[in-house]
Amino acid sequence: MTTAADIAAFVADVTYDDLSAAVADATKRHLFDALAVAHVDSDVADAIGGVTAVEGGDACACWGAAARAGPAAATLHNAARVSGSAAADAFLTPDGPSYPSDAVPAVVAAAEAADADGETLLAALASTYEVHGELAWHAPVREHGWGPAIHALVAAAAGAARARSLDAAETRDAVALAVANGASFSEADFAGPLAARAGLTAASLAAAGVSGPADPFAGHPVLGDLGGAPGLTGDAAGTDDGGEAATDAEGAACEFGEDTDSIEAHADEGGFALDPACERVHDAAARRVTGPFAVQSAVAAAADLGARVDLDPATVERVVVRTFDPLTLPAPTDDPTPDTVADAARSLPYSVAAALVAGQTALPDTLGDPTVRDLAASVAVEETPGLTAQFEAGLLPAVIDVERDDGDVHHAEVGAYPGHPTQPMDWDTLAAKAARLLPAERATTLRAACEHADEAERVADVLSALA
């Protein structure tokens, strides 16, 4: 059986020098993404502000706010902003999405409070993504009536312990305390942030000498399903087996990446196995636009088509969006006339219409625009079995046909989108996303801080870009 000690031994041993250049760069990009999306306003973010102020403390930065708080309060605040943004990353597993970005604020807060350097932070974050990803694929939660926050709880405890440079015994206590005292987290809005704070607190208790139970995984309804010893593999997750993927049609917004097997390979894995190279970070999907994962590819295809074609919305008879049955993903809505930015981000017709008219833009700039609303009303969404089969294989396909009143039809299709694991967002694409979420100058400064995070003598130096 996989134990807390096995996970702890792995995490405590990860160093920045263990990470390849690609893993280090991917970890920096996911840090940049989390810090950027924390600036999205949401009901969850609004609700957490008062809680942070009451708890007090000043060791850590509160992202997206001119405030500081203690590590636990800052973790709750920052995780609530990231989780509530509807713009953060996830592992898209057969069980449904699991959100490693929920754990990132706990790791950053632990590193900041401990006055750790940038290399320590990146090693801690890479190991956090590795632990979270393995749990997401090998410890399914929804069949037990739980939510994926249990993955964030364990990953946050392990990552926060690494950020504080705890040894293997102390890290084992952190993981054991987190699991033994963790609730049966649901999929409620605050589940991820509460799990992150609990993981951070467990690491703090372990650092203070508090011991955890010997075998907290035994009999656990979710973690008890992890079979066999976790093992360590030197192989990167998802090596190429030569599998084929469909190709894009006319004007596709993005092509399939060469490593499409990195997702399908999970079906052939032998079980929970932690990779010292921490390659799991490559399997985390980022969102290019605010909204459910189920809208990402359709929006990418629409933005590409709108950029290629001189499209007069007044001449459009109908827009047909062919997509997949979201199955385990949160489903988008079909409201063509949303009243709030949050509702607009969840609406597939509105998001597609906005992308056709304005490209990859901030939804607040289009909210209430009669041209976009009229076009959204002409959007018909059809679920296609073939695309659902592609989704079940790990892709996020979408096909769009814009039918004009003169009989012309403009077509675009994608199998993924920039941000999907087969096509990770590069720094420029991430920077464009960040510039839609916070002032351009701050987005530029934040990008530079994250790109060079390994050179920072103190984590606080990286976070100073938020000021």
C-alpha cells in the first residue's frame, strides 16, 4: 500500500537540480498563470477578503489585494482567488478535473514565510504537481462522493513541507496530519481553498514537532485505493508510442501536438508512481480564456476563424458548434444573453460569438454588446459522438461552421487549444492572457519575475511583482 512515508521520501528528496530545463520552465509558467488568474474578480474572491482581514498577520502577500496576512490566511485568500477565477489549470482525468493550482498558494506561502529562495520554491512546486497529478489519475474521488480537493490537500501538505525544507520524517508527519484530519471534501466552491489551508497548516504543525498517525491511508475511502508501493520511475510520463491523432481542417486554430500520447498513456500505467524528474507538470491543462474547459477549444477555433475571415455578423444566418459530451467536465451553459461576466464565461454560445467578433479578448469588453448578443442567439450547439470519442481519448475537440446569408460556409476545427497538454501555452501566450486579467505593465513585470524565479534569493522578491 502507498503510504505517507513513501510520498514524503519522494518529496523531501526533490531538488531544483533534479528538474530538466523543460520541467523548470513549465513550473514557472504554471506559477505565472496562478499569480495572474488570482486577479480575476469573483463572488468567491469577494467573500474571502473579510476573512483574511480578521485572521491578521503579515508574513505573506495576498494576491490581487493590497494586503498581507499570515501563511494560513494568505493561503486561503490566494487559493480562493485562484479557484474562483474560472481561469486556473487542472489535470483532466477520466474521473474529472482535479485542480493543482488549488495547492500552489499553500506552497508559495510556506516558501515566503520560510524566506526560501526561488530554486526551493520551484522544486516544491514541481513536486506538488507530481504528487497531485499521480493522485488525480490513480485516486478517483467522485465514485466515493468526494471532490478532488483531497488531492490538493495531500499535495499542499507535501509541497509546503518541501518549501520549508522539512526532512522526510517531518514531511511524512505533514502528509499524515493532513490526511487524518482532512474532511470528506465535496466539490463546493471553497473545498479547494480550505484543503490548501489545511495542507499548509499540517506542514506547520509537522515543523513544530507534531507527529501524524502511522498509516493514515489505510482504510481511507479514496487514498486507500492506491495499490502497491508507489515506486519511483526515471521515465517521463507519456513516452511516444507512435499513436495517431486527427489533423486539423481549414484554418485550424491549433494543430495537435506531437505528444498526444502523453494523455492516452495513463490508461496503460501500472499504478501510482512518482517520477523524480517531476514530469507530471506537463500533463496539467491551462485555460487560455476564462470559462469552463469545455469551451476552450470552441473559443480557440472561433477566434481563429474570426481572424481569417472578414466576417460581418449581420450576414450570419447560423453558427453551428459541434462539440463533445463533456461527461466528467463541468458543462457550459447555452445562455446567449448573459448578464454578468461570470455567466458570459460559462456560456458556450456567447463565448463563441464574442471570439468570432473580437478574438481572444476580455469578456467584460463585450458584455452587453448587441452585436455579440445577436450573433450568440444564432449559435446552435451539437454534441457529436465522434468528438466525444476524441474527448474520451484525452483531447478537447471542436468544429465550427459559420453559415452566411449568401450561402457561403466558413469552417474551422481543432483537436485541442493552446493550453491543452498536447499544446502548452508558451510565455507570450500566457502573457497575453495575463494582460487581459491585470494591468499590462504589471503583467510584464510578473512575467519577468516568474521567468527568472530560480534566480531569486527570496520568494518575496518574486512576489514583489504583484505590488
